[in-house]
Amino acid sequence: MTAEVLAVKNLSCDFLTLEGILYAVGGVNLSVRRGEIHGLVGESGCGKSVSARAILGLLDKKHSRVRGQVWFDGKDLLTLDEKEMRTIRGRRISMIFQDPQNSLSPLERAGKQIEEAMANHFALSREELRHRTATLLERVGLHREAARQYPFELSGGMQQRVMIAQAISCAPELLIADEPTTALDVTIQAQVLNLLKTLRRELSLSVLLITHNFAVVAETCDWVSVMYAGHIVETAPARDLIQNAAHPYSKALIDCFPQARSGPRRSGTEALPVIPGFPPRLYDPPSGCPFVPRCGRAGPACSTMPPSVDLGNGRGGHDVAGHTVACHYPVTPGGEGI
């Protein structure tokens, strides 16, 4: 089995707000294997980005509380101080944020921003920084002259490529990509996703890809974890989960993206299904399964939080080892969801 590059164990994140304590993430367990793209999927507000920022120590410590363990290279990142985290953040673990317009400085040229990322970790001459920057821009499909342009002179897709160049500039082992194709048209989305797959292969990168779109998962990911209301509800190889989703929420999400579904295509006049209701407010999270109010399969056992169980060895009709689900009444292969 491929070694883990990242192991998140029982990660919880709370925020102190004017309305009270917001329990944003509750006991997340997640692992990313070396050289794989692992998707983290769920609706907006389910805790995906918060989890990613907690991994890198980017949450405001004054108004947040993070508990659990985040293991990387034998170290629990949550126990490191800021000075130790700076040797890892950007150097060994990098992050691509979802909005390059807000992440790139409008006052500095694109090349300068890539150079600064490298200068923070390596003692390189000005000439070496410029040469490496030009090489990085070409690697992500941009002309080296893009280094002289300001972000506002670049298209959204070009800005995202600059962000990717910046993220891989220090040859990290793990790349966290937070909705990297948000606000891009379909053609540019495909180009960016293909670029991530190419870089994964050429640089032996491990990638944690955060998205709400199962079509992106189907095209890009090796493994996928589905997140709902701050909890991981299902994890499996991407192809197996898309074909045989066991959690009603996973099944419903996949049905909302016809290009990710297996089986017959829907007709152009048939309405896409929607998931009824809304996610729970996490100021007072439910004691049982948080999906109960939206789930047609809910039963008496759902008043308690379901444990995560492995559906391998033919259990419940599933035979892929590592396919885990947190549900008292999982969907059997070929069965209906909510």
C-alpha cells in the first residue's frame, strides 16, 4: 500500500462568533496517500476549507479552537509553533486558494510574487529566482513574459496558473487545492484540472483537492471523501464511490451532477433531482446523524451518530476494501438514495 503523506485524525474546529460557538468541523478523519489526488467533496459551508486551513495552521487562533492530530512526516502539525510551521507551510505543503484575484497582490507583478515564495525558503540570487520563475511559468502553460504582467492584466485562468506556479515553486510534497476551478468557464476548468494531473505525475505530488463538484472528482481524483455538516460521511476510491455510493447524501450529490453519474443519461427535458431542505446550523449541532432531516432512509437508529464502518469483503453488497461509510442504513449497490 502506498504510504500516507498526510493523516488527519479526529480534527475538530470551533469558532467564537457573536451568535455563539460555531462547531464547524467535528471529528474529521482523512488520509492522503503519496502520489494520489484525494478529493474532499461537499456543499458550501460543510467545513472543507476550514479543515484545509486548520491543517496548515491558518485559522485565527484568537477566535478559533482546533483539536485533534494532523500527522505529516512523523510530526503532529497541530503541536508545532508558528516558526516551525513556516518551515513546512509553502515549502513542503502548499495551498492554492479558490479566488486568485483576492490571493494575488494587484500591486506586484506575477513573477515577483512567485519569486517571493521561493526567496522565503531558499538562498537564491536574483538571477536564479528569475530563471526558476520563467521555468515555472512555462511548466504551467504560460509564456515567461507573463512574469512582467500584473494580475489584473491576466485572465482568470492565467491567474490560476500563476497561483499554481507559486504553489509548486518550492517543490512541495503535498498540494492543497481549494476549489481551484471556481469562476472559470468549463474549457479553462478542464485545462487547470489536466494541469494538476500532469504536475502530480511529473513532480510526484500528492494533492488534496477540495470541490463541491462530483464531475471534477470523476475526472481527476483517485480517492474521495464526502463531507457533510463538519463530518466525513463516506470515503472510497473515486470510481467505486461514484458507481456505488453508500451514504444517501453521497448518492444524492452524485445524482445532482449528471455528467458524473453512471448508467442512462437523463433526457434534456427531465429535471435534475435536488436534495430537500438545508444543512443544519452548527451553533447547536444535532446529537445524531446531521443528515436525518433531509434523508428519506432515516430510521430510529439515526438518533445516534453512526460509526464509520468498512463495507469491504462483500458487506452490504460492496467488495472494495477501504470503502467506509458513516450511516446506519447505507445504500446497497444499485439502490436508491434519499
